[in-house]
Amino acid sequence: MATIHPSTDFRSDTVTWPTPAMVEAMATAELGDDVYGEDPTVNELETLAASLLGKAAGLFVTSGTQGNLIAALTHAQRGDEAILGEDAHTFCWEAGGIAVLGGITTRPLPTDSRGRMAVDQIKAAIRSDNPHLPHSRLVLLENSSGGNHGAAIEPEYFAAVSAVAQAHDLKIHLDGARLFNAATALGIDPTAITTQVDSVSICLSKGLCAPVGSMLLGSEEFIHQARRHRKLLGGGMRQAGGLAAAGIIALKTMTQRLQADHDNALALALGLATIPGIKLDPQVVETNMVFFDLENDLNLAPEQLIKTLKIDYGLYIGGYGDRTLRAVTHYWIEPSQVDRLVEAIRAIVALHPTPGYT
Ligand SMILES: *Cc1c(COP(=O)(O)O)cnc(C)c1O
């Protein structure tokens, strides 16, 4: 299969390649054995991430999924229960890892259109101390909310959940795969959110463009235990400094430019909204994701749109079930490609004339 260049690829921000500055830094990084704690570049990345996110310590992990799994294993025991949104990434897209590997049961709650569980429902879901019941131990939150248009959840929500969790001795882990997108959209420092939770994971390899890796942040004691769980899961890496060098650039510079991706996403949404038969509300675009639907009576199947974009235009978008499609903006997507995508979709829709949409 031919390589798909990320400048044409709107399927996700996971498709980003490392930037030229990252490639240079990766080639010249100082190395050591990180399982011995001797890779200076990994150590620098862990210290930097902890300080940017207002936590005492950090751990470089292989993926966001691994970071969330390690966090759950570290906070909770077998037979404990985690409260989380029914559309949370950890519930839907992580192969059930916390149950499979941690013996942790899940208590999914409904979420609103921005991915938030109601605080009083979280409170009501906390179990009493009764031998029949699992032990409520953990609340898992997500920001931005990937299953809800990339909504950027405000710090006040985390403060409200934190008050409930603390009152009942529950821990909070934040899946902050795209936390910097959320913070950018809200115009706040991410610590306004991370200080309300016990641990947080962030992805270096999505909009921040590092090739591999996530960070898990928390207290010294939490990270000490997390390091054991990383090893248990086979995530102890050796000369990982080359990857960490890209992560340092991700945190220092790529976090500062995300507004450009959000501007591009909004421009894309506004453009798509002008095409008859395409249904979306540009107002729900808060970060770098645009979800849109093909109207039911539009004479075009989503698979056909995806295929025609690929074959005739060399552009890639993602299918999201039923008649929903997703386009995500990132560092490699230029405004000119956003315009190309809008005009390509307009042209493809016009080739499938539908009564009522002409
Ligand atoms: C991508 C993502 C993850 C998992 O990251 P991987 O590195 O793909 O394992 C976790 N949570 C959210 C919200 C994500 O978007």
C-alpha cells in the first residue's frame, strides 16, 4: 500500500508524522537504559511533563491505552469498581483492559452532549459498604471528549466531581489524551484541570506529533507504583530517549500551536455546512474534530464518499458508523487542504443529485 502523507489525511490526529525538528532531535538524543532509570532524555521528558501538568512525577508509557490501564491498575484492586462515561474511550475503545487485566468492574453512566456524566449521578452511583457490592474506587474522566465532538470540558466540572470523589474517598484519573487541545480551546493552563484530579494521561503522538508515546502523571508514590505496572505490562523500554526527544518538542512547542488546528476545524465545519445534504452544526466544534452526517435521503453512502475522496482526490476522512463521518485537523493539515476537502465533498455530492438537494 502506498504511504499516505499526513497532509492529506483527516482520519485522525494519530496519523501525524514527527516534525523536522523532532526528527533532528531524535537522531541526536542522549540515551541510556530507561528500565535502569538511566536514560537522561526520558528523565528530562518525565520531569518536564510533570511540571507542565502540576504533578510531582511522570512516567513515559507506550500509548494512551497503556497509560489509562496503568492508572487504573495503580488506583484500584480486583473487585473494585470504576465509574465512567458510557462513551468514554476507556469503556469503549481499550479492549476492556481494566476488566481483563485489572479485574476492575465498570459502572458506565450516561453522558450529556459534551461527554459529561451528571455530578449527582456520579454521587448516586457510589456504592455503600456492603459485602454484596463491588467497592467504588475510581472515577474516570476524559478531556477533550473524543466521543462528543472533541468537547473541551471546563475546570469547574472537574472541581465539582473532585468534591464528590474526595468526600467518598474515590480517586480520579483523567484521560487527557487531547488535554492540550481542551486547554487551548478554553484559554486556560492545563493545571487548572489537572490539579483537580489524582492522575492524568496525555498523548504525545496525536496533535502533538511525536511518533510514539504518552505520559502518565501523578504523585511520587503513584508513579512509583505505576512504574511497576508498566513493567508488568511489558512497557519498560530501554534506549527510549530517541522517542522522548520528540516528546520534549511535543510538550515545549507543539502545545503552543493547537489554536491553528482549531481554526482549521471551524473553517472546515463552516464550509461543509454550506453543502446541501450534509448535516452538521458548526457551533459544536470546540477543538480539532468535525463530525458530520449525510442526510438520510441523500443519494450517497458514506463508504462511497470515503472511497471517492481517496481515489479521485487523494484525501482521507473517517467513517464513524451509520451515516456519520469524521474529519480531524492537525499540524500537517494546511488551510488550503481544508478548502480542497470542502470543494471535493461538494463536487462528489453534486454527482449524486438528490431531489430536494439541488
Ligand atoms: C487516542 C486516545 C486514547 C488512547 O491512545 P492510544 O495511544 O491510541 O492507545 C485514549 N483516550 C482518548 C480519549 C483517546 O483519544
